[in-house]
Amino acid sequence: MQIAVGSTNPVKVNAVIACFGEAVEGISVPSGVRDQPWGDEETIVGAKQRAKAAMEQAKANIGIGLEGGVQLIDDRLYLCNWGVLVDEGGMEIVAGGARLPLPEEIKEKMVKGEELGPVISAFAKRSEVNKKEGAIGIFTNGAITRTNMYKQIVEVLLGQYHFYTR
């Protein structure tokens, strides 16, 4: 079975490899949403469009889209993450990941239109945090990394897929 991930970001590809094994290919495809998705709905749409585009481009059996976004809840900015699995038969499965509030100084930059990856890298004084531990790794002091979080989302997607296709 061939699995295509709608990204070449090593964090996302490695999360899928951890669940599916080596038959995984990262494909650079657009999300079709803003570079920085806001809210659950836009983040899910980005994941869904990545999954479908990757599956089609790679002619794979399954496409996986993983998308990170932010969401305002009661005037606090939260990290949100979603994943979508699609298969060649038209099945579509959605799962979400951990959430945590982001500091006010990050919210201020995000509201002005900046993207989370560069903002977190500057905040943490580390390069390419989005390709490493991610914001969740920074704000959990490494207890959960971005790869771990996406791996859990992929496990939920895969578990649902096995449930519905048994």
C-alpha cells in the first residue's frame, strides 16, 4: 500500500512513517488555505486539501494531510492541529490534536499577520522550530514534540480507518 503525505516537512513525514512504515512519500502540495490557518475549520480544510492532492499526485492508495493552525477562544490564542486521511475509495477521516494557549506576545504578532513558525523560532531563538520540536515542544519543554503530536493524530486516523474498513 502506498501512502502519500501532503508535505515534505520532516516532522509530518516522520509522524506518518512511524505509523505506516517506509511506504510513505512526502509530496509538496498546496493547502489551498492561508499560510497561517486561523480556526479549526480552515485548518481542517487545509489538511483535507493536502491529503487529496498528495494522494492524486502520487497515485497513492491513501493520502494524509496534516495542518497546524491557531484559534482564538475567549480572547486567548491557542495552537490547533488537524489531520485528514483520504483513500482511493473516497473515504475521508478527520482527527485533531493537542491544544495549548500561546503567550500574549505571540498572539500580538499573529494578529498582525505573521506566521507561527517564524514567530516561534524568533521567540525561542532557534531556527526552523516548525521542522523540529514545534511550538508544542517549546511550550511543553520538550515533553511533547510536534512529531509526537502529529504521530498521535495519525494513529487516531489510522485507528478509525481500520475500524471503518474492517
